[in-house]
Amino acid sequence: MKWLLFILFQTAMLSALYAQEDRIDTFIMQQMKQQGIPGLSIGIVKNGKVIKAKGYGLANLELNVPVSERSIYKIGSLSKQFIAAAIMKLQEDRLLTLSDPVSKFIKEAPVSWKNITIRHLLNHSSGLMADPPGFDGMKEIPDSVYIKVSFKDSLLFPTGSKYEYSNFGYFILADIIRITSHLPFPEYMKQYIFVPSGMIHTRTTSAEAIVADRVNGYLKSKTDSIQNAPAWTALRPSGAFLSNIDDLLKWELTMQDQKILTRNSWNRMWTDTIKTPMTMDGQTICYGYGWMANKVDGKSFVHHGGSLPGFKSVYFRYPQDGTAVIVLTNFDNTDAYGIAFGVADILKGQAEQH
């Protein structure tokens, strides 16, 4: 009798899980049809365990290549969290501190930069412009060149006085990683962040390298037809990396298990924050180190979006529940946040039923 009850219980649990997955699959396919998204990959961690890693649609419309959890996307500003983690690693290794002035590493920095610290770069309160002067996504130009070109430009506001999103700040952080580690920025990221996390497919953007399972990016034309997006080839630290769902799920478990960094360093990335002008459900959104943070239903909600021509992505984390939703798409016009919130609502509904 006990075995029968056990089997019935297991059957009920599996049925609930499959029903949940079916609802997620149905929702995603509806959204893809509604929004005209060619391809999408999703990864879900619930209560510290991976429950879904799946692809939908096409990675390449011309070649009819299907998407999978292994498909490689440009992840845009999801890249910022990895740069922030590298900075925290360098701090733990006592090669820098977050309070260090930028001028300690960028020796020719202008006087107007004297109050900018590494922390200001991480949380977008430096006063620097959004992008470096003359940035060209089609040209591979060293970060140090962009940094020097910007010396003549004034700060947009006094350092530390407010939040204003600056991709350029992460160009400088990438160069600080190079300077302090004595390694090329891509090599440091590979050796100290990606490989230790098991992320063997994550790498910096390259036009020349052969990248297996690379996804093509698309956008909507003025006539509402889908066309190929401009293929930005430059290594852009603020949106530097290529990755896939398999690797990002490994990254989520790395954070949950407090690997690579100490618990304090991880937590600081989304708790040491500055207020932004943005709100969500009437609550102020704050910015930490490569992560936005606020509360949803009274619980901590950590998140970030990513965008490059032809690609939209989003990463949701609910640290108190050990839950995460990661969405990667190859369509410039995707409402990625809307899709992730829809999936999160399905997960919440399933949890409330139990």
C-alpha cells in the first residue's frame, strides 16, 4: 500500500511538472507568434535546480537551423554582471578596491575624473557619457584608445550625485581588469570567471572566430518585414559576450552556490546600490554592480536586460527562492521583460497550488 501511495504521489508531482512546462511552452510560442520572434532560448532554475533548458524557433531563417539550449547569442548588457564579478574577484585578490580612484589605473586621466572610483563605474554614477566618443560597432578598437579620446569631454554631472546609465564606464572597467591582471581582458574573463564556472561556450564577441551554434540576429524593417540586423563585430565591454542558456544556467548555480567569490562579494553586487529614476510597480529600481534590484511581492528581485542590434535578452533572479528565468532571443523588437514576467507568473501560480 505504501508503494502504491508513493507511486501515486510521484505520478502527481510529474504530472504537475509537465503541466507547468506545457503552460510555459504554450505561453512562449504564443509570444513568439505575436511578437514575430524568429528564435528564443530559455533557462529556468527553481528552488536551486534546473527545471527547463529549451530552444524554440529558428537560429537562422535562411538556413532553417533550429534553436536549442546550446544556441549562442549576443547577450548585450547581461555582460555587465560578468565584468562586475571580475572586479570583485580582483578585489578579493587584493589587486584593487572598489574605492580606488580610476586615476590610479588610468594614469593620464583628466583632473575632472579625480573623484571617479571603481564603484562609480559599476553603478553608473560616474558622470561619464553613455558611450565613448566616436564609438563604432563595426570597428575593433582597443578600450584604451576610446578612453584617451574621451579625456577632452566634460562630465555630464558631478561624480556620485546621481545615476545615469553609462556603457562607457564598463569600457574603463574592462581596461582596469587588463591593467591590474596583466592579462588581455578576454583572457582574464576566460581564466578566472568563465572556465571556473564551467561556462565553456561563453566568450568575447569575434567576427573572425568560428563559433559553433552561433545565432543570427534579426530586426523588423519599416515595412514590418524581418531582415538581417547589422552584425556589430566590435568587442564592446558593456555588451561584450556571446553565451548560451546551458552556460548561463551554470552561472546561476555558481552564484547560488557562492563559487568563485565569497558570499559577501556576491550579495554586495545587488545590495550595494544607488537609486535610479526608474520604477516598477511604484517602487524605485536601484542599480548595483551590473544588476538592477527592487522588490516584487515583498521579495528581492534582481534583474537586467541586454540589447544589441538583432538581439534582446533578460535575466531575472529571485534570490530568496533560488529561482531564475533567463531569456535569449534573436529579434531586436522582442519584449523580453514581458516574456520573462509571463514565465515568472506561471512559476508563481504553480508554487501557490502546492
